[in-house]
Amino acid sequence: MADTVTARQATATRPAGVRPGRRGRRTDWKAVGAFTLLTAPMVVGLGLFKYTAIGWSFLLSFSEARGTVDLGSWVGFDNYAFLLEDEAFRSSMTGIVLFTIFIVPVTFGMSLGLAVLLHGVRRGRAFFRTGFLLPAAVSYVVAALVWKMSLFNGLPSGVANTIGGLFGWDVQSWIAGTDPPLYWIVIITLRLWLQVGLYMILFLAGLQAIPVHLYEAASLDGASRRAQFRHITLPMLRNTSVAILMLILIAAFQAFDEFYNVFMTTTGNATAPVRPPLVFLYDTALKGQDYGVGSAGAFMLTLLIVLVTLLQGRLVGFGRKD
Amino acid sequence: MRETTRGTPATILTYLVVGVAALLFLAPFYVMLRAALMTGTQVTDPDWRWLPDPFTLQGFTDLFDDPSVPMAGALGNSFVIAIVTAPVSTLLGSMAGYALARISVPGRGVVMSFIVVTLMIPASATFVPTFVLVSAMGGVDTLWGVIVPGLFNAFSVLLFRNFYLKFPQEIEEAGRLDGLGHLGVYWRLALPNSGALLASLGALAFIESWNAFLWPLVIGQDPESWTAQIALSTFLTSQSINLPALFAGAVVTVLPLVAVFLFAQRYIVQGIAATGMKD
């Protein structure tokens, strides 16, 4: 049902000019053959690794499936109920919400700020852009290694403690200490380092698309820089901002790599102060071989992502009216 | 915003802030190299020194001599995976994108929806079931098990479709006059003229595949099938005594990508701009 609706919409939005000449009602079998050949690999691949996988997992989430992926022993909503009552899963969900609340505005603000600054820079812009974007080529594993073993290693030789020492601060253990939870600084700065450059590039593209004459006209009217930023730059960046917010948000909810690598010790990650949902699911489904509960958790996380995305779309939609 | 008059306090302040930020962004690379070129005792010395004294490549030799971390094999695996994934996933996207944009057949809208709907499924919802599926197909501990599920990217289909919608009709018609069919037009004319988009999405796919962690971790349980990221992560969490070797591992894992990045930066920037702006 949903498919036909979207199909109709897709047809409706197709530009009229691109349709090759109509051949009446006769089916062009050569065209059908070419179309099938070109789309088949993608359709089969997505069918297998998205649709079949999701469908199977959906059924598993209603089954008892420990150490097996066979369906059959249906347990209704037991897996979901188990997770809702599981302290570890609940704290993993609140942990990721907390992380998202911090990381989204900070990433957004820093990338917008850097983009605006860089947009004002004429000489050496390419050099600075490379500098900010280069970390985007680094993996979370490598970043976690540098953050954990050097910057925030908790030893007097660590970079953060060396700098702190200049100000007379005590040596902090950063990752291992939970009171105060300084590990959040480790986790958040790590993600900022890897991601800010990417979103900055997107903001830069948005800034470059704003017509210069808008600023010229505003200057003639005596508008201050701050007023120009508020009344021209921000409104013109609306679509870019919505897209970027969505990207940061969805990426944050699916955080795995840095939590796994920063908190993993020789004895596993049982001592991790935060276990985000993906790490929890990895432990449950792949380490614990409980595919039923693992699948149920995946669907609850997906539901949360979809809800938050819709909510964000609504909030932004309301803002558009004023 | 644009008129940057030289020498005003505001301009100087801008350069100062941007310069300091750039230094901060580049500092971790320096930290990594510094530790990789030091001796173990220098790394943990509480007295900070800016440069290794003496420089030593001992960390790199230790890294590749360590039998518990198959770093050389893991780098080879990563290379094979990325070098296959980048062109194949890009080509598959381009094929489907061309068909959806340029070949009018009944049911085209349905195929389009079938592909686009998968964009709404977050990757987190699929790694458990995909593991189940791939392991049922015997893909655990194999390179194809790592590669194949990552080849189908609905997003690149969408980008290629938008690109081919704007492809000049005259070129296509000229091809028709020369007797080319749909496939011929795609292969001889459309594909060779999509160089920039192929390069952009290919470079991004290469980076993404090289840096991937969760999926290779799930599927590669035997050290023989580890990628560089998995080997490095295991090294990081299993032992942390030989710090220079550990940082040398980080350096060799990052170096190929920094090279790709500097070489293909123009395409990468275009690719990011294209993929970020879905509509």
C-alpha cells in the first residue's frame, strides 16, 4: 500500500522532459531487458541484505532464539518486555540520549562557526579547509587509540594532564574516573575531531550558495554584520541546517566505534561507564548469541531514531511559519 | 560577510581563531607520529619533549615482528576490501541510477520506491540480521562476507539518478543514430561522461570501507580475516606495553588514507557536498 503511494509520488515528481518518446501501449521489450539488467544487481542486493534481513530479524524479535537463528518458538512481545525491564538496556538508552543532547548542538555550532570564519578568509582558505577536513579521513579506531593512549591516558605524560599541569591542575584519570564523569569529554572531543570538518564542508557549500547581492543590499541599508548574519545567513542556511542536524542526530544514535574502543579493556567492556545501544546489541546478539533479544533491541533503537527524526522535522516545520 | 578588508582587527582576529583551530585539528596527527618515532621510555616520560630524541623506527619493526598482531596481513585485507568495494559499489549505483533516469518502462516507479525506502533503515537495525544471513551463507571469516553486504548503496543510486536526469539528450540521440541500444548508450556514452561523480563517490566509498569497524568486527572472527582496523583495535585492547609499536600501527593505518585524501581532495569535497545535500 505504502509502496504504491510513493511510486505515484515518484512518477509525479519526474520532470516531464526526460521521458523518451512514447511508444504507444506496446511494451518495448528491449528497454525492459536493459532496465532489468542494469537494476537487477541493486534490487537483488537490497532485497537480500535489507528486506530479507529486516524481515527475518523482525520475526526473530518475537521468537526465543538463543544460540540459533531458527524461527518457531514464538514468545510474542517477551523479548521487548524483557528489554524494557532490563536495567542495562535502559541505562544504555538514557546514555545515548544524553550523548546526543550534548553532541548535536556542539557539533552543529562548531561546524557552522568554522564555516562562517573560513568563508571570511580569502588567503589560505584551501590550506585551512584541508586542515579541518583531514581528520575526517581517520577512523574511529585510530582516533580512540590516540585519545586513550596519549591525549587522555591518565598518566602525568598524557597531553591533557601535561597541559593541565601548566595550570597547576591535578593529574586526572579521564577515562577510568566516573566522578566527575570526565570520560564524556574524551568521547565528545573525539567525535568532534572526526566530524566537524565534514559538516563544515556542507555549511561552506551552503554559504557559497547565498547570493552576494543580499549582503550588499543589507549593507546599503546600514544593517550591521550581526544583523546580516541573523536575517540573511541563518535563514538562507535553513535547508542545509535541517539536513546537517538530521545527519548528526542519526550518526549519534548509532555510535559504536569510539565507545567500544575507548572503554574496552583486557577484561572486556563490562566496566564501561556507558554502553550505547549498538554496543549493548553487539554484546547481546553476537557475544551472548541471543538473537531474539538482539533483534528486538535493534527495532526499538530504530523506532527511537525514526521518532526523534520525525519530531525534529516537526519542530523545524513549525519554526518555518514565523 | 565577504568583503574581507585586509589588516582590519576583525580580519586579524579571524585568522588568529582559524589558525589556532587548524593547529588543534592537526595536533593529534603530530602526537601520533611523535609517539611512533620514540622509544617506549620516552613516550611515558612525564617531562614533555616536542621531538623524539633520538628518532627511532623501532616501533615499526616491533609492530610487524609481533606475531599476535597480524598487521601486514590485515593491511592487505583492508586494501583488497577497499579496492573492490569502491569501484563495484559505485558502478552498481551508476547502473541502477541510469536505468531509473533514462529507461522508461512500466513499473519503474515501483523499483525506484523499492530502492529508496531502504534509505530510511538505519544501519544499526541491520547488522544483527545481516550477520545471521551472511553466516548462513558461509560468509563468516571470509573477505566476501565483509565486502558483499556493503556493495548496495541506495543513496548512490539516487545521486546517479539525479545526475543522469540532467544528462544531455542530444548525446543519447546521437548514440541511437549510431545504432547503440540502451546498454550501449550507458556503457559507451553515459558512464564515460560521469567521471567526476564516479571519482567523488568512489573516493568516499574507499575511505568508508577502509575505516569500517562494526561490520568487519562482526564477520571477521579469525585473525586471518581481520582488517587493519580490527587488528589495531585488538592491539589497543589486548596489550598496551609497547606504545611506540601501537602508535606505529595507527600511523600505517592512517597513512594510505591521508595519501588518498590529499590526492583526491577535490573529489572528496564534491562528494561530501553531494551526499550531504540529499534533495
